[in-house]
Amino acid sequence: MKKSKFLVLSCLSALLINCKSATNIATSEIIKPTVYTVGDSTVKNGRGDGSGGLWGWGDFIGQFLDSTKVSVENHALGGTSSRTYQNLGLWDTVNNKLKTGDYVLIQFGHNDNGSINDTIRARGTIKGIGDETEEIDNMITKKHEIVHSYGWYIEKIVKDAKAKGAIPIIMSPIPRNDWKEGKVPRNNTSYGLWAKQIAERNNVTFIDLNDKMASKLESFGEEKVTGTYFYKRDHTHPSARGAAMAASIITNELKETNNSLKNHLLSNVEVNLPRKKNIFLIGDSTMASSNNPNTIGWGMPFPQFCDTTQVNVVNKARGGRSTRTFNFEGLWDAAKKEFQPGDFVFIQFGHNDAGNIDKAKYRGSLKGIGNEMQTVARDSSITETVHTYGWYMKKMIRETKEKGATPIILSLTPRNEWPNNMVERRTETYAKWAKEVAVSEDVFYIDVNDIVAKAYETLGKDKVKDFFPQDHTHTNLEGATFTASIIAKKLKNSKEIGLRGFINLNE
């Protein structure tokens, strides 16, 4: 009986210990603080996925923090000011989640300088940190509104956070990539100053991100900064490298404060930047690189129209190939091994598909896009099943999709032939079949044949003749660059394809 009681007590004791341990684990998870970021597009651009190559520092700050000790939530929204962020209820969403020990990283200012009342944004705030107000009937919301100063809105976030036991940290707005006499202008007499004054008035941590980052940029110089940390087309929103730089400055500055967030920082951080997307070019000599100055494919100059800080252009095109031989020779399989999710694959054939089917060079494909086949004896030991042009194109499309990449079909380039004073089109053969394949497989299609032919007709025969010094099919570098620019313009103007943010036209 005593032994039985002892066993019962032992079991109960073990159960209590296990329950206590489980409770401690659960409690540890519950009290794990969260680092919230609130701000504009320089904190989180778009959906925070690097669309167009633009990022916010809030997308990288988590890499500098110990995820076993804190969580990170980026609640910034592009286009907002300190005023509209609160009017839209975005701050309420964060405030309602705050608990004791959380952190709130605050950065506004880029949009606060806008109009106080208009039909476009109505997001401006009164300059300074005072208690001045302006009553308006908001032209967008159609509501009566009392507009306050920039400092008033920042201070409201600070006070709300403190009331919840959270710890606010204020940043001055990141600098713009807008150089004057070799220097990056500061905002230390406007929003940077006012952010600092609010921090001092409320006894909270202030990080002069504006000045620290401007100094860092100046140490590199404008030429290195533009194209690496910012893009020429946008002086406000940084690249991934620029956003990561801002995040690293914030965390380095935190180390010099008495803010408890510094206890959750990692040491010797190697930032993981987003992988560059690849644009693969699959085709024949009219796309391929060449050492012959009279046979340059448009793929050779094409990279000059791309933002190569965001994308790599990988030219796998090979002269003399058709859809059939590109597959038969293993060129397609070799290229396909390199495709990764998110990449783009341009596929353009047709010039060589009209060749011999059962004679050397054995590169002709069957006409059309159907499933017809023909068995060909290439020599005494090799037989080959030849398919249609469309069959090979569909095969490449489907296998591209299987790799998670995006296939884009291009019709073949036009030749320098002018029947009836019009550039020849192949609207009844390869251009037609390329389009039919794209439609049947539901992929993007660019009618290079037609858009380049129209551009040739605008230039006129004499000028176009200079593009073709060797024959009517292959261009020199000038002609190849002209074709590449036409394709780049098409990509830049297409929202659906998803490459417009990677194209630089330098116009």
C-alpha cells in the first residue's frame, strides 16, 4: 500500500514538473517582444517584395536581430505621412497589438511635405512640432478634419506606445540620392530636426539615420552610390543594398545607446540580399553573341537596356540552331538546368526551322504547331523523331514553367527584304505559329517580327540597309542594338510581363 502511494505521489510530482516546464515555455513564447516598424515606403516599399528592385530598411532589420528573442513585423506603408498613417487606421492596428516590452521603430517625413488638402493625396502636415492646427474639409475623404503638426503626430505614436509599456525609437528620414557639389543634402533643419526634438522631449531613443547614412553614401561617392545603393530612376527609394545599409546603420547606432533593443542584436551579420533574377535568351544567331561584327544578335547589346544590379542576362542562344536542333543537341537541357523560380526565359526561333528535315544540317522542323511526327535516319546508327515547330516550342514552355520560371515567346526577327516596299513579315508561318503557341499555352508573346518591321519602315530602306552589311538576315552591332531597344521598349511598356522595373531606356 505504501509503495503504491509512493508511486502515485511520484507520478503527480513528475506531472507537476512537466506542467511547470510547459508553462514556462509557453510563458516565454508569450512574453517574447515584437519589434514593429511604422513608416512610409522607405521603410517598406510596396508589398515588401522588392517590386521594381525597390526596398525599405524594415525589410532587412530582422536580419540584424536575434529571432529567438524578438519577432519583427513591418507595418510601414508606402505613400503615407505621419498624418495619413494614423488617419487610415494603420497605427491603430499596431497600437492594439502592443504589449509591454515591445518596440516601435518610427520613421516619417518623406511625404509630410505634401499638400495638406487636395484631390490627389491630402497627406501634408503642418511644419514643426508645435500645437498649431488647420481645419479642413478633406477633398478626398469628404470629412471635416483637424490637421496637426508633424511633431504632434509623431508624439502621439510615442505616447500611445509608452502607454502600452512599449519602447518607441525615432529615426530621422533616410536621405535622398540627390547630390549637390559632392554632398548629400541633410534634413537637419526640417524633419530630421523635428524628429530629434520630439525624441528629446519624450526622453526616447533617437537615431539620426539621415545624417549617418548620408555620410556613408558620401564616403563612396555619387558614381558608386547610383546604381548600387539607389537607382538613377529613383532618388528616394533604395535598392536592396541601400535598404540593408540603412538597417545596418540603425542597429550600429543602437549599440551606442542604452536602449534595451541592443541586447537582442546579432554580431557579425552577413546580410542575405535577394537573389538577382535571370533573363535567359534562347534562340538562334539573330539573338546570339558573335565575334563576327557583321552577325551580331540582338541579345548581345540587350544587357545595356537592363538594370544589371537587379537582373542577369544569360545569353544561351546559338547560331544556326532551330527549335529541333537546340533540343536534339542538348542545348535546351543544359540551359534548363540553370533556370530558377522567378527567372524569365525568352524563346525565339524560326529562321532555321525551314531548313532540311532529312538532310544535313538536319535542322528543319515540321510546319505548324500540331503533333505530326516524322522519323529521320541521320546516319546508319541514329534515327530521330522530328516534331513540328510548335511542338518544340510548347515543350520548352512547359518545361520552363515546371522550373518555376516565366516563359516569353518572341516571333522571329524580320529580314531586310522589302516586297512591295514593305518589310517582309511571316504572318502566315513562323510569326503566326509563335503567336498560336503562346496563346495555346497562355504565356506572354512579343511580336518582334511586326514591331521591328514597322520601325524599319519608319527609318526607310537606306538606313536599314546599313544594319545588314553581310546578308538579309544578320545585323551588325548598330542593327542589333536597334532591335534590342525596340524589345526593351516593349518590356518597359508592359505592366503584365513584369519586367518594366528592370529596364533602363536612358531616354
